[in-house]
Amino acid sequence: MLTFAIGSIQGNSAQLADLLEQCYDFAGGQAARYVFLGNFIHRGSDSRAMVEIIINLQETTANRVIALAGENEDLLRHWQIADNRPRWLIRGGSATLRSYGTTSPNDLPAKHLMWLQRLPDIFSDQHRLYVTEERQIGSEQGRLMVIGRHPRTEAGQSANDPRRIYLGAASGKPPRAAAFASDPPIPLAFFTAQSS
């Protein structure tokens, strides 16, 4: 089965739709697993749409869609901690709230809040470890590491460590996705979202 890892989208549903279309085309009708590498809310104007798209995919594809919690989702999950509020709002939380038509996370749909609370931080398969940020890797050895974002790195394979694949949007660049087969662990293809 193919696995598609999708990097940080940051609330841009047009970029998500573009990446999903490229993944569907590449799969050519084969069943595939989709791993969303966190940070799918914030900054863009479509955070609510992003959450709804991913929830819908999970509900209709029987355990083939995994969504990881990124820093942005984690800040929202811990909104009640007073120290997190200004940081969350400055880092794009206000755009998330606008996408929901509210000024308080307490007014977000209960289904969305419960879903966000249950998101795992890490996912792994036989050959790869999927994380949102590099700091989550720890002492993992041997497997390819697929990382949702790295603020100082272009998306793609790391020149310094070929076992690290970065797929997130860095410095205003569009997010990417990568296709993987069951074996070998290396990417079969990369896809870049069209800017919008």
C-alpha cells in the first residue's frame, strides 16, 4: 500500500486540495494511507475547512488517514493555560478563530475540539517515523524520519542527513507531500502545492 505524508499546510485548504489531487493521481486508484504531519490549522484563512476535510477523510477511509498534532494544534489544545493565549493568537490563532466565525476557542464545535484532543504526536510504520517537528525524534535510529516542518529548511531530503525528509512550508514556501511504498523506505515522489 502507498503512504502519502503531507507536510504542514497552515490553514490553506486550496493547497491541501491540490496536494490531495496530486496524491490521488499518483495512486492511480490504489488504496493508500495518508499521514498529515500536523500544523494544518493557523495562519491561512481555512483552518475550519482543514479540520473538516481531515475528519471527513478519517470517517470515510477506514483507518487509512492519520493526523498528527503539531505545535499549532497543541497550542489550541492548551488554550486554557493563560501563558499560551498570547502566543497562540500571535502565531495564527486569530486566523483560526476567524475561520470559525468566533473570538474564543470555547465556541469551536465540540466535535472538532474532541478530535484535536485525541490527535497523536507521532506515527510509525515498519520503515519510517512520522513527526511534526524534528525535536520529537529523540534517539530514533535506523528508520527514515518524515518531518512535517522545519523552519529553516527547504522541503525535501536533507543534504546533511539523507534519513530526514522535510515536507513543511518553510519561509513562505508551499508545503509538500511525499509518496512511499511499503518497501523501500525512501520516497517514490515529491509533490508541491500550488501557491494560493
